Amino acid sequence: MKYAISIISLVLIFGISGCGYKEGVATASQKSYLYFNGSTDDITVSIDGGDRFDVKEGKANQYAINPGKHLVEVYRNNNIIVKREIFVSDGVAKEIEVK
């Protein structure tokens, strides 16, 4: 009788403890960053042909993008002054020099 109760208890313990187990891996979202150095007065930037936006100079002013290959176009007075295809890895900040 004790043997049967021990077996049933073990089965219940293992059965109940297995119900709370969750499988999977949680990862943070992938992000990379661009920042601009040089003469950033009166410039606008377009990434992958998207809408233009104003930027500020310096590493403290980083702009989040998805990791991968991107076309970066920098405009001053509606003229392209920088057109560069870049590849940015996950978690990396890439500098774009503007002259």
C-alpha cells in the first residue's frame, strides 16, 4: 500500500510541476543607430527613399533604424551632398560625416 501511494505521489508531483514549464527564448527588439557629424546646419536626411527629416550633430543625437542595408541621402538646399549605401549590424551606431 505504501508503495502504491509513493508511486501515485511521485506521478502527481512530476505531473503538476510540468504544467508550469514554458519553452522559448525572449530577445530584445533589434535596433541600430545613425548619428551625424560635421556641418549639420540646414540639412535634411532621407533613409531608403523615405520622408526627409532634420538631424542634429553629435553622437548624443542618435536615430534608430533597423539593422541591415540602407541608402542614406543627406540634402542641403535640396541638393544631395552625401549619398551612401551602408550596412549596420544589430546594436551598432554608425557615423555619417557631413561636410
